[in-house]
Amino acid sequence: MPRRPTGWTLALGIALPIGAATTLALPAALAAAVDAALGHRPGPGAFVRLVLVLGVAAAADATAAAAGPACSAEATAALRGRLVRHLLALGPGGRLRHGPPPGDLAARLLGSAGDAGGRLPAVLGAATALLTSAGAIVGLGLLSPWLALAFFAGVVPGVVLIRLFLREAGPVFARYQEVQADLAARLSGALTGLRSIHAAGAEQREAARVLAPLPELSATGQALWAAQRRTAWQATLLIAVVEVAVLATAGALLADGALAPGALAAAAGWAALGAGLFEQVEALVAVAHARAGQARADELLAVRPAEPGLAALPAGGYGEVVLRGVVVRDGDRVLLGPLDLTVPGGRTVALVGRSGSGKSLLAALPGRLRDPDEGAVLIDGVPVDALAPAELRHAVGYAFARPALTGRTVRDALAGAGPAEAAAARADGFLQRLPRGWDTPLDELRLSGGELQRLGLARLLAQPARVVVLDDATSGLDLATEYLVTEALDRATLGRTRLVVAHRAAVAARADLVAWLDAGRLRALAPHATLLADPDYRAALSDTALQTAAA
């Protein structure tokens, strides 16, 4: 959707044409003043007009100088807001899983959007320079056709010069931004795993990996600078040749009496303005930069979010979850499936398996935190992709090992949870010790992993979801606290369907059924006591518990 023009945009759109018009009028006003001073056309009118033109030009230039950056800032903010809303609308369902990594997304949001934000001022500036040059040529033609012909001798090579620069600079700018994004993605990954890097003593290796794109970044930047240097000196030489040709022609006409002295001054001014087209390297660089940034932003905006459903769940349902022929891939590799599974409504099913078996991936399917590449996921007989977003959020509640807190304060982050839910999640004690209690800003929080998990559980308890998904949501709690929180969860979610990613035998034992996953396939669905007879199941549960303890 096009952005509505703001006051700064309108000011820039008005100031640039007025500035161009007064700039074009200045040589004629100067010529009239020169003729008046030499006595050819006596009277103060010429001097008044010169002062008026100078005043209007100065005001227009000052307005454009203020409006240009403001316009860029507004456009950048609007584009970044649009990108953020679009990325959030895409959701975690897999629309971007084959797309740019998080670091690249951040680079597009910050760098590319900033470049694209300057597109309108850059284009308007370049267009104004073009119109000014065209008007200057017309002015030369009105003085004498010979002056226009002398100027046109440099137009063809000037146009060729500009086209060659744009053809060369555009791809270089695009590649420069791509390499910058690669560097940002590597750095983002390194910062995410900073503790592991330090623990392994791999700082030097990781630094080499992160900085590996620097040589290409440098080479790309040097190629751009080389193109700018080459274009700049060629344009400077061309301008000098054109101006000399126009002035020599004007001098000859003046000697023959075909031009007045003031006309010579006008010819010099218009020749300089016309030749200014060839020295707009900075403006052309800004346009190329903005186009490259806009192209990278448009790539993200072209990824369309899934069409939201409109359906509602039937009243009185118990939260039965059915997976039919579900397959989830990463490229050509199958991560989960083919898989058929029915989780009876109101029952608790523990998901057990070795690391990488697909437990968290399966847990993500009911709430559309990941969409399957094949098959369907249903809740109480309704496909989850047919449900209205609000209906799905109301129906499926999640708690994670590292829940994200959103909003401005703790109260915002808990999303409706009150003292009862906080007490049930054993979060009331440390909440009372916070500097401002529930109104403590999130950026002032310094929480342990277990405290963060308890806030996530309190938020979950406030949601009357039919399906409750616990994805490693108590791994950060000590055994005593985990027992108390689990008892509270059991009471609060009694009668609801629960999917629990289980790492401990005690958690699996409390479940009604265990879905045993092996290499992305459902190996068995049975009670924990039944599966204990299988040594492979015992090994999978022990392996999972050991990995969780190590983490």
C-alpha cells in the first residue's frame, strides 16, 4: 500500500521544483543586471529581480535541505514498521524457514530499509537535476541555437557515461548489501552461542568464521569506489570540455555583435547548470543504493503469509488432536513423518525420543508454530489451518524452556495472569522481590532460566486452552519446585488435552500415553509401563534425560 505523503514530503516536492526554477532564472536575472549596470537597460528593476530570485532560491534550497533528511527518516520508519508487521504476520509456521537467516533479516530491516528510505529524495534530486539541465539547454537555445549545438556535443557521451555507471553500480551495491547481511547473520549466530564458544575455547576459530566475508566486502566496496572515481574524473573532464565549447561559441557571437554582454554571463551560467547533469555521481549513487535496498526489502514483502482461516471449533469439544499423514521437511531431508497420531481429548500424551527425533517439531504443529509440508493437523475435527487466528490462539496454549516475554512490564508479559496463577507456578515469591513488582519494566529483569520458565507457566495457566503443550517447560526447575508446579498444572489443566515433551521417566510415567518417536517416525503409542519392557525405549529416555541434564 503506498504511503500517504506527509508534510515533509510535500515540502520537498514543492521546494525542489521552485529551487530548480529560480536556479534556471538566475542567469537571466544576472544578465539583465549586467546589462543594466553597463547602461544598456537602465533602471532598478533588474537589480530587484536579481535579489528576489536569489532570495527565493535560498529559501527553496534551505527548505529542501531540511525536508530531504526528514523525508528519508519518515520513509525509513514507515518501511521498517511495514517489514516488522509483515515478518510477524508470516509467523513461525515455516514461511521463512527456507529464506534468509535471522541475521540477514536484521540487516534488511536496519540497513536495507535505511537505504530504501532515501529513495524518494534521491530520485527527486536526480530528476530535479535532469530538469534543471534540460531547462539550461533551452535557455542556451533561446540565446542562440549555436550555443545549444555547442552544448549538445557533450550530451551523448554524458548520457553514455551515466548509463554505464548505473549498469555497473547497481549490481555492486546489491552484492555489497548481500555480503553485509551474510556477515550480520554469522555474527548473530555467534552471539547466540557465545557461552558454548567460550566454553570450547573456540573464540579464534569463530572470529575467523564470522569475519570470513570481509575480503569480499572490501573487494566489493573497492569496486564501487573505483566506479565512482572513474565516473567522477570522466564527468569532470567532460564538463570542462562542454563549458569551454559553450563559452568559446558565446565569445565568438559576442565579438560579432550577436550577443549582449549580459547574455555572455547568462550563457556561462546555463552552461554550468546544463553540465551539472554529468556530475551528479552522488545523486546517482544514492539512487542506486536506494534501489538495491528497496529490492532487498521487496524480497521479504513478496513472501505472502498464509491465508487466515475463518472457522471456529465446535462447542463442547475435548481437544482431540489428530495428525494425518504429516510430513515436515527441511529441503529434501524429512524431519518428521510420515506420521499418523491421535491424541484423545482430555488425555495427557508424553513425547519421548532421542535428541533430533522430532519431539519439539511435533509439539509445534497443533498451534501452527510449524506447518507440515504434507498432511493435516486437526483439533476436534477441524483442520488447524482453517481456524481463525484468534480461535487457534485461544484453543492451544504453549509453555517453553525459554519463553519470550513481550510487552513493556511484567504485568504485560503475563497476559492476564494474576496472583493465583503466579502462585501456582511458584513465581509469586521472586515477583514480590522485584523493584516494582508486577510493574517492573522487562528491560530491567535479570531472571534465571527457572524463573523465566515459571513466568511462562503462569501465563499459560491464565489461558483456558483446550490443548496445552509443554515443550521442556520445567527443565530449569529443581526437582522439588518441578513437583509442586506439576501438581498445580495437573489441577489447573484437568480435563484438557496435554502434549508434554518428556525428558524424565517420572514425567512419562504420569502421562496417560507415551508417543515414542524415533528418527522422525512414531515407533509406538502406549503407556509408559508397557514401553519400559523395550530396552530401546529405556535407552531413548535415558539418553534424553542425560542430554537435558548436560544442557
